[in-house]
Amino acid sequence: MKGLVIRSTGSFCTVKTEDGEVRECKVRGIFRTKGLRTTNPIAVGDRVVVETSAAGNDSYYMINEIEPRDNYIIRRSINLSKEAHILAANVDQAFIVATISSPRTSLGFIDRMLINCEAYQIQATIVVNKCDLYTEDSDLDKLAELQDIYSQAGYDVLLISAETGFQVDLLRKKMEGKINLFIGHSGVGKSTLVNAINPNLKLKTGEISIVHSKGKHTTTFAELFELWENTWIIDTPGVKEFGIVDMKKEEIGDYFPEIKRLSEHCRFGNCIHENEPGCAVKEAAEHGDFAAERYNSYLGLLHSEELNKESWD
């Protein structure tokens, strides 16, 4: 029978099968994605084929096939330079949950997530949570800057407060009828936000470390929850860093919508938008028509070790 993976811990997966039952399943063999070496053969959101197997007098369920993926969110595994980790598969849209402070979400982290979404054609929205806490002028300035940068790039930026419910209804409406992914640092309030969207889930939430102003991990594994009929949410563990996987430096500009749009006016078709004469992208950045923060983020990625390693095959 076929089913949907709603939780994956490595050798075992929880699968909701087509008969509506939730079953614990073992994973058969080694599955590979595009030749990438991954730490997890099966990810939350995977559509799989399950069969009943037997060992002695005991019977159990086994996953023996992964159906072709529409897309996936993948990142480089920490301390494993040649390994990748698939956070989720078959995602309709991703919500990058960010905060201005307590903890602060860097623009570089947001850009890396957006690049991954662009590469695998996943619609992305930036959700700035804890807006009820931003009363200082410095925080309000940072908030306005973030809105300006990413609105200019063409992304929706939603200002939310999971604590007070501010604009949660707007987010809930945007999620309707889709498989949605929430991703962000620990402490940005992903699980609190999911609870605000559907209080019946009662996900465990954590507190912010006063010493380090960082969140404590409350979600250990990515998990898929049904919010209501035909609407799902994948809540992921807090991500400290997001390493880029399986991308070449020549194509990274295609994953910045502003660069892709401006590059049509570059003098050379193979322009990498750094020092070439007649580069429309660099000129736009110099004249304020392309956010300097985004351009610097692009240049940083262009020279990063991640995009200059040998193939991951």
C-alpha cells in the first residue's frame, strides 16, 4: 500500500497509509537521491510504498520504495562535508520564520534558504515572528530594512505575533490546501506559531536562553501534522546554519530573482556579476536599485567553499 511519511528518525518512519492508518515502518536497503550521499534515506513528506514483512512469528511493515519526489529542501550536514541531510520532501511552500532579536536571524541565513527554495521551485515566504516585542527604534529599523530588502526581491514578508495572534489568520489563509514547511533558527517560535494556527496540536515549545539569547531545541525530528483537511504543516528542528548542497557557482545567480532579472541587460551572456564590464547587476547595486545586502550575500556565496568543492556525486 502507499503512504505519506509523517515522521522519520532514520531506520524507522511513521507513515500514514492510504487506508488512513498510522503505521511504524522499517526502512529497506539504501535509497539515494540524485547520487547524493545523505544522512537520511527517507524524509518527512516522502510518498512511499509499504508492504508487510515477516520475521519468524512476528510481522512488521517495511518501506521498500520511494515514489519520485517533486522537490526537497536539502542542506549540508554539520561536520560531514560530503554528506547532505534532506529536511523535507514534496513541499508546496516554505515559510522562513525569522526574528529581529531574541534570537536574531541573519540575512545570510534567509538568503541561503531562499536559494534552496528557488533551486527546487518551492514558493517561499518570510514570516517575521514576535512583532509584539519590537518596540525599540533599533529593532524597528531592522524590521523596516528586512521588509524593504525582500519585498524588493519579490518575496512576501508577513509580520506575525504567535503570542498575541497578530495576523495569524492571514498566515492560516495563505497555508490553505497545501503542504507547508516551517524552518528557522531555534527560538524563533516555529512550534508556538503552529500551535497558534491550530491549538489542538499542542506542540512542545521552549524558552530563550537568557545568557546566549538563543533558542533551545524543542523539536528533535521534522514532523508533518495535518492542520485540517488537505492542509499540512512540516515543523522542523531549529537550524543553526544552512550549508548549500549540489549547486555550481555559475548558476547561483539564477536563484536570486533580482539578479536573474537584471542579468538580461549585462553586456556578456556569461557574466558572473563581479568585475565584468557592462554588468547591469553590479551597476544596479551601486545605484541602489539592487539591495547591497543581497548583492554582498551573492558575492559571499560565489566565493564560498561550498560552491567550489568537487561534485557531490
